[in-house]
Amino acid sequence: MQTQTIEEIVKMQPKGLLTIPVNIRKKYGFSENDFIRIKATAGKVYLEPVRTLSYPVRSYTDKELEEFFELDKQLSQ
């Protein structure tokens, strides 16, 4: 399988802002207000779209977690 490389030159704006060219945004699914993971390794920088959940996720307190693990331990005996 051959991977197509898209290359563009863009200018770094004040405060480190960059514009991702529209053809790259479309190809990789970047949309306005999306979250993007930026990873730097071996002298290269990678951008990756981050998918978020469209519904709220409940957070548990430390006490609730302790109770859950204790109940789980009791049920598995």
C-alpha cells in the first residue's frame, strides 16, 4: 500500500499559530473547534485528530472507587 504524502509550507504566526491548509484538514478530518493531539518525536511533529464523546462522562470520587473495589473483591470470593 502506497502512502500519499501531502506537503505544504506555512508561516508561523505570532504566539506559534499555524494554519493547517484546507486540503490537509479535509483529508484528515480536522474541523473548526476540534481537539488535536500534537506529538513530537525524533525531530518530527505529528498532528492527530482527537475524537471526543458527545455525551457527559461521570467522574467517581476516591470514596466511590474504594467502595466499588471492595464490593468487587467481596463478590469475587
